[in-house]
Amino acid sequence: MALGAGIASAAEGDWTQYRYAPTKNAHVDSGLDDLLDDGVDTADEVRSTPVIANGKMFVGNHGTGALQAFDLATGDELWSEQAPNWVHSEMIYADGTIFVGFGNRFAHEEIPGVRGSGESGVLALDADTGKQLWRFDTVGEVMPTPVVVNGAVYAVTGDRTLYKIDPASGDELHRTDIGHVVSMSSPAEHDGKLFFGAGSPAPYSFFSYDTATDKFAWSHEFPEFNRGLDDVPPAVDEGIVVTTANAVRVPGSSGEREEHTIVAMDEKSGAELWRKSLGTGPAPTNNRSGAPTIDGGKVFVGSPTTSAAYAFDLHTGKQLWRNPVGAIKGAPVIDGNDAYFSTTSGYVFRLDVATGAITGKLQLEGALAPAGPIIVDDTLVVPSQNKRVYFTPLEEIPEFTVPGVSGSAAGSSGSAFEIGGSLGLDAGSLDAAY
């Protein structure tokens, strides 16, 4: 296939950060003539994005810590190795080497304020054989995906530290005190800067770290937030950094409720450009992700708090549409006029980029979270907590038909607002002005 705007070639390049690019729109070309069109079964729950590189797919497993490589054309397992703890980090790829973090979300057994029990750290593996090249141990978890940039591996951790590691030897090159725990906010790297959120102790804070100087470029405190900022992998594009965070509100009759907010900051200064409330809802279980993707001057994000998908203008913060399709934690992937969101209940929704109308719906199995879908060539790749990575050609995703209306949802009216309220309980209603 020809590479379009925003599509990168995984055959020719490395995969050096969470979801491949700072925009988090992981849409890549395999470089293969034939691509797997069904899926693969893995050793355990898949909660991280599969990494595509050099004709292979690299997948880490949640509870068992299994690390696997599969042939991207046949689905055959090429090798399997073992991490010492959970794997929520992606198995990023650089120059023939895999780098992956490991650790869990539980409190440290002996050190108060440190997140991660048991063993934690970063592994380096030979991408062709799976042979362990080195192991770097940390006190706290490395659930966020590391970054390879400027000749080093960087990892943020549950022990409030950012580590700089030699990619060849695994030796520590530098460490920087963050002062806050980072749970799952995998850094976005752009122009040598790392962008990530951090949590406990208060105030929750957001950072830009310059890998050229190994110093913070800026930090931004958010005392109004007390959940989620440390869970969300941010997105960066056109000089703007976008993330989301939660704040606990007064408990209601259904239990504790939280407000979910999206925030945009200036990439160079950290100054807040705009923020919008996504609404309130029951407190999500486990992480609060709500991870954004940027494409074409728009921000696309789902919320596990409000159970809806959204689009915003990147520069003004104007809400373009909202569609309550279900609880969403992972970042969506955008392909031209189509936005693909995966839900915690096992559905993938294809939404019209301009209106938010549902144009396709795919039912899979297991919670499709916290990692979101990616596109490889013309195939949607979706990791699931049912131990499977699904491959579905885009042309095979079922069209969504509004009950009682002929044709697809997008084609039945051309307006998200006009078909609002007719999609039923499964999809909620569309409201372009919400």
C-alpha cells in the first residue's frame, strides 16, 4: 500500500515510544506482501499495545509476564521469554533490540509511597531470538512504556524516579528525581522532550523533560486533580500537549463519582491553553486512562468515567461531537474519515471523524483496554484481555445500521444530530452540541 499522511513504515523504522508516534495515532505499514488476517492467541491478558517491527509482532502479557514474538504474516510464535512481573509496557523496538518495562500496581512491601511490589525494572532482549541482553532493576514498577531517544533508554517509575539507561550495556547513565509516582503515563517523546503525568504525593503534576540536558524543561501542577493524571499517556502535535485527569466529586447514591477533564498545554512552556470537562460518572476501576489521539488538528478521546467518545478542535478546545458508545480507556486510531474506538465491554466502534456518527461496529471478546487499537496496513489490530490479539481487515468491519432505517448510520442522514436518540441502548445517543 502507498503510505499516506500520518502513516509510518514499521518495516523501515523503529518503534521507540508508546503507540509509535507522539500523536499516538499508531497507523503503520508492515512492509509485507501478506499480513495475518485473523489474530493470535497469547499466554495471558494483553493490556499493552502490540508492537509491529521488522515483520514481527511483539506482545507482553499482563499477569504472567510472558514476552512473545509472532511472525506477522503467519501468526506463528517465533519465541517466548519471561519477565519477572506483570507487563503493561509495550515491547518497544530499536535497532534489533526489544526494551520492555515490568512491575505491578501494588504498594511496595517495605518502602512507603513506592508503587510496585516484588521485582521491577527494564529488560533488553534480542528481537530475533528473545535472548535477554541485560536487566535493569528499579525499586518501583515500570508499567509505563520506556522511550528510546538520543542514544539512551528512559523509564519513568513507581519509585518517583526517571532513569536513563545505556541501551547496549544496561548501565545507569543518569537518574532524575520526579518527586511523584508515575503509574501508567507512558511518556510521549517529541523533539527530544518527554511529556508525562505524575501522581502521589499531591499535587498531581505534569512534566516536560529535555533529554539533551537531562533536566526538566517545565512542570505544571494540577492541585485540582487527584486521579488519573499519572495513568494517561499524553499526545503531542502542532505545538500542543494533551492529557486527561480526574477529580473525585461528592459521592452520590451510586457511590463515589469523578469528573473527567481534558487539558491542553503549550508544548514549549507548559502554559494551559484550554480545558474542557467531559462530565462526571462512577469512578472507573483500576486505571483512569482516557488516552487521547491527535490527528488533522483534532483531538479524539474516550472516557471510562462518562462512557463516551469525543472529538475536540486541537487549537481552540471546541467540542466537535460526543457519542456515548461505552467506557473507553485506550487511545483511538484514526484512518482518514474513520475513528476507531475500543471499549471495555469488547466492542470496536467506527465513528465518522466529522460527525461522530457510528458507521461500523465490531464485536470481539474480553475487555479491550487499557491499550487501544492500531492499524497495520489495511488491518485493525486490537489487543484484548481475553488473551487474544485480533486482526480484522478494515473492509470486513460490519456496517452499522440504525434499527428501522436502511443503509449505514452515517449514510442515513449525514448528520450526527439528526440521528440522535435512534441508536438504542447499546450505542447511546448522539449529541453534536453536548
